Amino acid sequence: MMAALLHLITLFSLSAIILTLAESISIDCGSTGSYVDSNNVTWVGDKGFVTTGEPMKIPDVVTKPINTLRYFPSGQSNCYTNIPVTKRRNTLVRTKFYYENYDGNFSPPSFDLVYDGKHRDSVEITESLLNDEETYYYSELIFSPANENISICLFRTSPSDNPFISSIEVYSLDVGMYADLGPNEGLITRQRTTCGAKESISYPLDPYGRPWYPLGSDDTLADLTTSAPSIDITGASNKPPEVVMSKATSSLGKIIKLSNLALPLTGLPVYLALYFSEPQSLGRTQKRSFNVFLDDTQVGSGPIVPVFGKATQVVLRDVVATSGSQIVFQSTDDSVLPPIINGLELYAISNSRNGGGGGGGGDHSGGGNGDSEGSGGAIPRANNAVGGLYSVLTIWHGTGTGMSPLVGQQFASDTNDSVNIDCGTSSSSVDDNNIKWVGDKDFITYGESSTVSSTTVEKSLTTLRYFPTGKSNCYSNIPVTIGGKMLVRTRFYYGNYDGRSSSTTFQVMFDGNHSRTILISSAFDIYILELIFVPASGETSVCFVRTSSSSNPFVSSIEVVGMASGMYDEIGPGEVLFYGSTKLELRYRPNFLYTVTTSTATSIDTSMASNKPPEIVLQNSWSGQWLKTYFYLESLIVLET
């Protein structure tokens, strides 16, 4: 698991500067009222965004919003949903956590966060009591939402730890900021540093709410303050605050080395942005020129020559860095003055095709212990209690018989929305039922493909994709219809592809919200997991989460079918309906007697059954004693006979 991005940060009082953002919302978790704080920020309660969990006011804490929180004593997952954002606009989302022993257990919890079903971070609260209302933990992500609403889910990772949250802040960033961020990527903050400053900087001095922390003291460095009356930041597209650019750190020699980066030992692909502004009006004989390297990789295309009164930005991305990496600023041979640095941002790159990029990091000292392993992305453990406004029907089957179930195109909607993904292959094909299958290369970039030798199963089950590395690996950008009911089916045919002849278990997470554990105990049976839900966006994801170090998740095929209007209309908002499971399958008295009756009708009118069971299913029936099928609706057991 990744080390928590979580920073221990210090709040501070700033003079009022009113800066209007294009779009922002601040949610005071556990509170019902609205108010305006001393920075002229409007906070709203969380009742319109979450339906689960318990609110709590922390005794003797008066600072808002950290004096209230919402904790989740039940359920593997609980979600805030319908958080408004600007579609396709890069957005910063920050979650804050102030534990302060609110539960009296002196047991600071750990848990996971998933932003918008795609980007994961791990929260690890390490202190029971901070005794300081100006200090808290936080997690932060920059990404481009695919829709006008996002979700934030908290996932239990230990049965003894209750996830909780103090606040959620969302800032819409200006066009051009972090423009080299890909559509499926997120930037999870590891470190954001203001060099040469003595105090932290945040809103309203940074109108986008980004906290910047001092670099820390070093005998080999000197702090500088600009003599420019103002600094033009138009040359830095990420728009670092002018106050950050007004300070700088310089070397007493020819080299600056920044180490102890807030990254894990095993490394992560990173996004590094560096900001420079010459603090002095240089004479004709003075020159400041230097090269910058992250380990052995040069940042920028050549030497940096800062400009007086103007900001310069250079970015390096997609380079793997570790906690042992160094950022080195080396003066060129013709430079008279030593190198400088005004500010830096360091992010872990999370790719939603892979389910997230792990935790972010950093702290106000410019370093972090980075002692946890990263996986390139991990999505939550399970999801038995989904918060949020979803209409969901999940059908969990036991083993199959090598035969395809009687499902598919008869479920199709009026618009015939469907996609059938043959996992582990790059080619397309049409099967005997005239169903078109496509390879999975456009939906995932991780994992390894393998084949299964079998003459008893259909072609789409003879290939698979398995995941030997990573905590979680995700298929993403699977097209669905917003507001329409969709059936998503995953199938698993082990076939002893790895030659180990061993059972395997892992979790499957649908759409970042709905999860179940699957146990593959037979090499030559087909296992099926299904979900019927109403998508909140035009794309969905299916993630496969490692739950055992000895078991590699895998998948043989993914099918998505748009369902006709009127089907499963009884499923209400926020409901989850489970059918069977790998542990609790169809139950019946083992030795009961039954008879099979075949209908004598020439045809069967199915119009009275809004869920549209196929006519062939209704042509035969069982009669007898003890025949019972079990359905699960949240904690309610619904029995059909």
C-alpha cells in the first residue's frame, strides 16, 4: 500500500484578499449549517452529499471546519456524491482529517480514499492528539472530471478502524493550468514548497487554495527576497502565487541539492514543476545560469536563466523517482551567480486506466519518510454499504458449467448500447451468436495476457488478462449511457493458465463503488459477477484488487449491455441488490424431490414482466418443496419462491 499522501500542515491567519474562483465548493463534513469563514469562503454542510455515517462534534475544538467530522462505523465503503465540478476543467480536490481522539479510543485510523472512482490515496493518521487546532492531515488531487459531478469514497482497510473526514474542498483551476495532465490522469500531491519563505502560504494568497510549505533551514543555502516591485507570472502556466515567486533559495556555492523527497522507497512516476524568478536586477557582468536534474534526467531542455520580475516554469513528468532521489541545481561554467529556486511542486501521477497512482505525500518540512510501497494504483478493499445516489442491482453467481448464461442481446436497450471486451487479446471477432467482441487494448495498459487451452469453452474465455503486480488494476473508459440502466458482467475462467493448479481470490470493483470478493476454487468452471446500475457518467470502470500476496487477479471477459426502459424500475436510489455469492449460493434442501414441467403454450407473453425474462426461461419450471432463491437488498433479505 502506498504511504499516505497526508501532510501534517499548519494553518495561519491571512489578511482578507477577495479573489473569485470560477468554480469552488467547500463542504464542512458532519455539519448541517452554512457559514462564511474569515477568508470569505462559504462553507456548506454535508447533508446533500452523503446519506451514511454519523456526524460528530469534537469536544473543546472551536475552529471550523475541523471541529466537526463524519465517521463511518459500518460498511466497507461510504461515498460523498454529486459534488459539483466543471466538466473537463482541471480541478483541485482536497480532503482534510482532524482526528483529535474524537472517539475516545486513542487509536488513530488508517483507510483509503478514492476520488471519482479512479484515483486512490491512503490515509494514515499517526497521532491521537495534536493539541493544536492549526494542524491537521490532508489529501489532495488534481484531475480533469469527465462529468459535472464527482464522488469521494472512504474505504475501510482494517476492521478496527473507522474512516472519517473533516472537510472537502473543490477548486476549479484556470484553463492552461497543469495543461500537460492527460484526460485519464490525476496528480496526487506529494510536496509543494515555497523556497526562501519562513511561513506557509495558502488561500487567499494562492487563489486556488494550494498550500505551500517552507523548504526548511540548511547551512549551505541562503534566502533571498526579490527587489522587483511586482512579478509577472504569465510565463508560468501553473500560476504559482506571486508571493511564492517573491522569495528564493540560493546556494552558497555552485550546487543546490534537494533530497528526502516525499516519495516511497520503491518509486513512482512523478510530475515535477519548478518555478524561478531572478530576485536581483543584474549588471552587465553578472549572469545566473544553471542546469537542473532529477537524478540523471535533465529538467527542461537546457540551462535555466531566471528573468528579473518574471516567472519561469519548467516541468518534468513520467520519470520514476524514489525517496532517495535528488533534485540537483548545477551552475553552468559561465555562470557568475549560484543557482536559485523559488518554488516546486511534486506529484505522483495516477493513471485511471490503472485505478489510481497511490498516495501522495509531502509535509511542511519539504520531506517525508516515504516508507510504504507503491503499486501504480490501488482501489478500495470492498463495498458493502455504498453511500450516494446510485440505483444498483448486483448479481453474484457461483460457478458455471462451461456454458454461457442465457443473457445478452435480449436485455439490450432501445438504443442497443453494448460492448463486449475479450480480455487478453488485441483483435476483434464475431462469435456464433453474432456478438462482436473487441480486444482490451483501448481499456487498460497494465497486466499480462495469457491463453487457456480448452475445447469446451467459447473463444472469449480462452484468453485472459492477469495482474502480477500492483494492488489494483482497472479497465476504464468503458462506454455506458448516463441515466440508463446498464448490465455489466465479468467472467473468469482460470483453466490453470499459470500451471499452479491453485485457487485464487481477489476483489472486483464496479464503477469505483460496488465491490465483492470472488474465490476461484475450480480451474475449469466459469465464474460470473454481474452488476445492474444507473451510471452517473458516460464511462465506467472495472477494477481488480489484490487481497492476497499469493493470488494474482485476472479476468477473461467484460460485457456491458444497455437495458431497455422499464427494466428493474423498483430498484431505488442508493440500493444494492445482491444475488448469491461465492460463499452463499442458491440454497435448497440437498435431497428434496422436484419435478420439471414444460409449458404447453405455443408462446409466452412476457409483457407483464417488466424485467423481461427470456421466453425460453419461462417455458420450463420446477415444482417441489424447499426450492428457495435468496436475494440481498442492503441488509434486507428478499425471498423469492
